[in-house]
Amino acid sequence: MIQFQQIIYFLKIAELRSINKAAAKLYVSQPSLSQSIKNLEDELNIRLFRRSNKGVVLTEDGKRRSEEHTSEL
């Protein structure tokens, strides 16, 4: 079941394009945040981000989800 907190985490990472920066802003550990996003991706059966050493970028599925959730809030 998707939790509201996962959506908040997802949107903050998308905004900052960095899991580390999002973790700091959200006052959670980076491993915990990464695990939450992995769980969300597994539950949705899609990949939300492309990860690299320079940060993260939304995939096409991630962009659609970001737009959906932003308009819902």
C-alpha cells in the first residue's frame, strides 16, 4: 500500500534531484529514504528515477507520477 509519506519523499527528491539533499531537508537518513523509494517503485512496478553519481533524474514514468501527485496536492 502506498503511503502518503512515500509520495512526499518522491516529490522532494524530484524537486532537489538528489537523494542526499532530500534526506537532509526531510530529516531522514539517506538509506531510509532510498529504501522507501525502492519500495514505492516496487509497489508501482515502475522506475521513478535514473540514478547516477551526479544525482537523480525522473524517468518518463516518474515525470507522469510527479505531475499527477503535484496536481493532487
